[in-house]
Amino acid sequence: MGQHRAGQGARVTQVLRERGIGFDVAVVWPGNRRIENALKLHSATRICPMCTPNPRVPLVIRKVAEAEKQRRARAARSEARRAREAARRAAVVAAARANPYQDGADAAERFIRWQTEAGRTADQIEATHACITGPARERADVATQAQTERFRGYSDRVAAHLALLRSSQAAVEPAPAVSQEAGPGRGLTLQIPSQRLERRPTRRARPR
């Protein structure tokens, strides 16, 4: 409104200022240029609260006001969600600083879950773990106490999960069927099921 009163807003207010004519603000509605053009199709005296007591607000303005209300509600919910997420991250960071060993164990839990969901075997997970923790082992002499505890918690939890995973994989893998024949010089023989061989008919050359 300051720009309008200074003659730097709409053209009509600029002309009013140049001619020394004042104006009052009757009402402020949300909208844009399209809404402004739609309002100009209405009678100004019917929607002006100074000309008509308790005028009926145009439908286009009611729709815009409702949309603006919903937008502000969504913005408030989004801001509250970001605030909760920031508080949760701050709590996680505080807990990690208070107990770095448990923080490393939690990181190992996430690592193992991602690896098992990808269908990787225990040997593949162990190789990935060795690749990830290689730089930490090289810098072990310059690591702080918190970093050392976190690495220890991470390594201990991964080792425990690998042992459990290997035992479960060994329990579900079937052993090959073998038979041991008695007698000197005889070892273990694998039993391979015999397959029926079909004899193909031979074609004979016709005499010319």
C-alpha cells in the first residue's frame, strides 16, 4: 500500500496521486491478476463493504481464500514435520555421542539389513565389510576414543551377524548324497542318477 500511495503501484493510483486525489482501502482479498480481472466484471458498489453493508463476497474470492487457507495449513504441517525430524536427528546425534559403541552397532544393523535384502551371501557381506572398514583400520592409531568405540561396536555386531548368517545358510543347504563302499582302496563315491539314453535310428543310403 505504501507503493500505491507513493504513486509507484497501479496506474490508477499513480494518476490519483498526480491529481491530488486521495483514496481509502476498503478491503484486501488474496488473488492475482486473473482474479483482479474477474472482480472487475462485478458491480463495485455491490462488493464494496463501504458502499454496501455486509456485502456478499464473490465466489472467486471465497475459492481463493479457501485455497490459501489450505496452503497455509500444508505449510504449517510441513514445518512441524521438519521440526520433528530435526529434533529426532538431534536426539540421535546426542545418543551417538553419549554411547558411540551402540551407535556403531546400530550402523552395523542397517548395513546387514541392506546387504541381506540385496540377497548377498555371508562371504560377500564380509568382503564388503572389509572394504568399508579398511580406511578405519589404517587410521586406528590416530582415531579418538569415541571413533574407536564406534568402530568396535560396528565390527562386533557385523561379526555376530555373519556367524549367525553362516550357521543358518549351512542349515538350509542340502548335503550331496554319497555312498561308502567297504573294502581296501575304496573311497567315497557320488551317486549320480543314471539317465536313459535313447538310440537314434540311422538312415540308410538308397541304392542308385
